[in-house]
Amino acid sequence: MSLISLNNINKHYGDQTVLKDVNFEINHGDRIGLVGMNGAGKTTLANIISGKVESDGGMITQYIKNMKIGYLLQSSSYTLKSFNQMFEQNHHDFLEVSSHLGLKKVQEWNGDRISGMSGGEKTKLAIAHVYSSKPDLLILDEPTNHLDIQGVEWLISELKHFTASIMIISHDRYFLDQTVDRIIEIEDGTINNFQGNYSFYREEKERRFQSQKKQYEEQRKYEKKIESEIERLNNWSSKAHREAGKVGKMADMRSGKEFYRNKAKKMDKQVKSRIKRLEKIETEGINKPKEEGNVHFDWEEQNHRGRRFIVANQMKKMINDSLLFQNSSFSIVRGEKIGLIGPNGCGKTTLLQILCKKETLDEGDLWISPTLKISYLTQDVNDLDPEKTINEIIKETYNTRNEAQKTINLLISMGLEESMMNKPIRQLSLGERTKFKLAQLINQNRDLLILDEPTNHLDLPSREQLEKTLETYSGTLLIVSHDRYFLEKICDKLLVFRDSKIQKVESGYKDYLEKVEIEKTSDFKKQENKFEEKMIIDNRIIQIIGELGRLNPEEVEYQVLDEEFKKLNKRKKQLSE
């Protein structure tokens, strides 16, 4: 059953065509992933579907009366006023979903607590608000940005049981693979449909590309053949026209001219026929397939691998009265690629602030090599002057023209058009701002790169190219990310925030998850064995109580049973701890 149909939807911003004759339907139970490069029009299309933005042409038809659309905006779109309004509603479903996402006792939060929320907490509250409204169509715009891994897994689990229709805008490949079965790609203002999850989409897109490329190459061979024929026929026609114009004996001249004139006409007719054939190919033939942009991050080679330059010993840190971590010791060695993982609020960003000497420890020691140079990409993409252009910031930042041009070239290779560099920062998308900050960081050439959620807001081609580059990067990386694919590909070590402690794990993310699952299974078996043992003890205690009631306390048998009774109670207490 159809919920919504879009017919010939168009949208323009000035001279730029964002959407061009977009046609598709959303059916009941659809699970759609909306993908495309930054600025392709994904959020614009979502805004048009939700009614927040009007199209410049075309028609949207809703097939359910008073249809309810729940729309999760990108996290930066929510203000303090937005969250206060959510709290004012304060209904049961909202509180329940908030609790499932790890936000405890939100009904007791005051104004200071609300205004001091982390990015992850803001995202979770917005999800709780939209999800609890029980919409007919749920639109989620980058829902996993700022969510911790537990939050992502919870959302995946909930969406699997969500019976209404879903449209998800996301650059999180793992999340898309787990939640959607249809991909709509926006490219050059038009849409392409793919039945399947993200991994299938990538495979099918490559198959279609290769097929179109082969057909285009065959078509080009045919075009060249026709062009050769046209050239040959034109030569023959020119020769025939020349022969028809020669002067000779009267009788011979008349018959000769007539012969060559007819021959020239035939040649001209064949040339026109072939030209028409070429024109038809140009208008109706196969277009050259568009290659994905080759985004290149140019890192300089790092030296001096294998030497420790950060050593932490028995660190402790509290925020107000809340303990983040304690008794934490680890070291970081040159050349390691370390992922920081743990739930929202566990202290990952605080640790990065400590490493950058913007925060201090409460207890313990942290030695940082005095020669260590650090580059730090924060999560905040709103710290750029909104009124300045990229070109203006570059001019102010770099001393030489060569350094400035290097950043500009890098931005162009990352898919940022030169025209965007003359627009105020406020007009750039979050992804475009992230690319600019990444380009600045790349050109600093420091010893340690700290990346706090570097893939947030990056489009998929840029995200995948960043992965390829970081895989071959020889320097040292410290990365906070909730992107499972990204962590699995890049990081060979982990710093895990768990049970108020930071522990270094000498393996990648995939191996770590497998170990955690084994631990869970082992813990479950231990609990199961404890439960069985407690049941046996309880049954035996009941038997002993019955037997003691029939015996005299002075009898030897009574004393033996009484001793067994005490031991069983002691063991039962141990199992309950």
C-alpha cells in the first residue's frame, strides 16, 4: 500500500538545480536508505516530503488521511528551546525511550543539565522525541551521529521491530546494512533505485557502471566507424562534384557531368543518413558513466616509529561529582593506530582534552614527550567564523601562497567546488565544513593526529577515501569513532573505556568484539551454573530443616546436619554476591 508518491519534483536554489524530475513512491513498511554526496539534495528531499520545504514543481500525494511524519533533524538543527519543548511534553513513551537509550531520570533534569548536554545526549533525546510520537513515516537524518555503539545497536534493534515506513539519511554503512532494504541514490539532481542494503547497492552500482562503460565504449567504436564512413563518403562526394564540373567535348561532357552529378547526390544522401544516425546516438544513445570523484588525502611520511611518547600511570578524572575513570595506565607508541571506544559520557573527549593540555588530571601521572606535536580535529564544525569564506580563512591562516594553494587543491580533490570557497561558512553544509577542517589538519604535518568522530557529516565517497588513506598512513592516530566499519579498517589497537577504567587492548575492533561475546557467553554460563547450584542448595536446605525437626539437638546426626546447614547457607550467600 502506497503512503506517498512524488511526481516530477523539482527544486532550485538560485542557479543551482538540486532536484530534477524526481519520481518515486514510499510504500507501507518500506525501509529506505537515502544516499548521495554532500550537497546532493538528500536533506532537501526529506524536507519536501515532510512539508518543511515546498518544491518548485511537481506534486506530492499522501494516501493516508492525517498522515503523521516523524522527522529527526541533524543534531545541529536543534536548539535549547527545542529540547525544553520536548521536556514540557514529558509523556510516558518519551521517558521510556530515553531510558532505553541510556538517559536516566530525564524528568528530573533541570535547566543547567539540559543546557550542558553532550552531542550524544542531544541526539538520543531527539530520537526519543520523534520515535515516541509513533509516526506513519519515520525520517531519520544522520541518526547515528554522536550516538555511542550501544545506542546504535539499540536503534538498530528497535527499527527492526518498527512496523511503519522508514527513510534514513546516513553515511554509516554498518547502520544502513542493518536497517534498510532499499537504497535511493541522489546524483546530479536525479534519483537511482537499488533494491537491497548498502553493501548490495555498492556492488550493484559498480556492476551497472561497468556495464554502462562497456556499452559506451562499444558505442564509441560504432561512432568512430560512422565518422570514418562520413569522411570517406565526403571525399568521394567532393571528387564526384569536381568531376561533374570538368570541361570536355559536348557529348562526353553532358554524359560525364550527369554521371558524376548523380554519384555526388548519392554520396551526399549517404552522408546525411550517417550524420542523422550520429545525431540520434548523441540524443538517445548511452551516456558516458560518471566516475566517482577521486578524493586524495596527501599525508607526508612520518619517521621514528616504535618509540613511546605518551605514558599514563594510575590516572583519575572526575567531572563535578561524577567519576569518569580511575586506576588507568597505558602507553602510546609511535606508529600505532588506536581507536577510543566506550559509551557516551564515559570520558573519551575529556581524555583528548587532557592530552592536548586543555584539561588536568585529578590523580595520577601523564608523561607526554616535550617534542610531540599534536593535531586535533574536534567534533565541533560550528567553530568557524560563519561570515567568512574558506578563501578568506585560508589567506589569514597560511604564510605562503604554496601552503594556501595546497589546501585549496586538497579541498577540490575532496569534492568541494571552487565556487563554494567564496561562500560564507554559514551557507556550507556540515560535511563541507568537516572537509575544510580535515584539509587544514592534514596540511599541519604533526606527529600525532587526534580525530574526534572524523567521519561525522562526511559523504560516503569521502569517508571511504579517508579510510584508504589512513590505512597507509605511517604516523600515529588516536581516533574516537562510533563507525564500526571505520574502526575495523583503521585501528590496530584500542583504548576501551569500561567500568570507570581505561584499558589498552592490543587488537583491533573486530577481535575485541569477538572476545566480548565470548566473555558474555562465559558470564552467562557462570550465572546459569550459579542458579542451578543455588536451586540444589535450596532443595537440600529444605530437606535438612525437615530432618532436624525430627532429631534431638544432642544427637550426633543432628550436629552433623546442623554443620552442613551452616556451610550451605554460607555458600548460598557467596553465590548471591
